[in-house]
Amino acid sequence: MNLSALRHYYPWLVVAYLIVLYTSSFIDRTILGLLVEPIRADLNITDTQFGLVAGFSFALLYTLAGIPMGWIVDHGSRRMLIAGGCAVWSVMTAACGMVNTFWGLFAARVGVGVGEATLSPASYSLLSDFFARDKLARAMSFYSLGIPLGSGLALLIAGSVVAIVADLDVRLPVIGSPRPWQ
């Protein structure tokens, strides 16, 4: 492949990569809501507490963190912000599966919200650099495919994984025996 062809395809490779990240973030957001009953039963929490964990803790910090993330995007490295945010939300998603209290789950969901708040501002800015104004809407539309892809995959993944691991007897170092939802 020559340099000219690479320059033509590279922006679309960036779009594809960002779609994968956005899809992953929507899997993280959606999957918790699909595991309401086992989480409520295992952590012995109320509907109100679950609502705080699934909605409030994530949404509030996602929304509030998005504002300074926009400033950081304007003044820093967008690629590093995306990488750092992805690392934070990945670690905090893993933490969601290791907690055993309401407040632990609440704190982990706050971390997921903060981590995921980095992706869209940085992605929009990156895409605006790679695409001319007359092609930017198409690139943004493809990026937005991460929402339905992530939501749909979460529906497929959650039920299947819980069903598969429900009958397994797994013992992990430090953690012990995780519950099927974990």
C-alpha cells in the first residue's frame, strides 16, 4: 500500500477504532442494568440503591466530568486522554465485578463514568481533524454506531455469560469464589 492510499484509509481506521471503544463503553453502561436481580440479591440492596448505582452515580459523574474533559481535549493530547480514560473505565468496570457492598459498587460506577467521559469529547475533536467539513457528519454517524452495537452486544453477552458461569465453581486468588454476575 502506498503512502497516498494510507492517507486515504487512515482516518477511517481511526473511526473504526473509535467505534470499537464506543461499543465497549456502551457494553459497560448497559450490562449492569441487565443484572439487576442477581446484584440486588447478592449485595442485599434496595431498588433505590440499585437506581443510584446504575443511573445516578454513573450519569452524574459522566456529565460533570465531560465538561473538564472538553477543556483537556482543547489543551492536551486527545490520544492520551482516550487511552487514559479507557484504562480508567476498564479498571473500574473490573472493580464493579469484585465489590461486595453498595458503596463499593457506587464508587466503581463513579469511576466508570469518569473514565467514559473522556471518549466522546476527544473522539469528536480527533474526527474533526481527520475529516473535511463535508465528510465529518458521515464519520460522526459511523462513530455513533457504537451506541446500538454496544447496547445490543450487552444484551447478548450478559445473559449468555451468566448462564454459562452459573454452574461453574471458580476460585480466584484474593477474590475467592465470585458470584455468577461478577
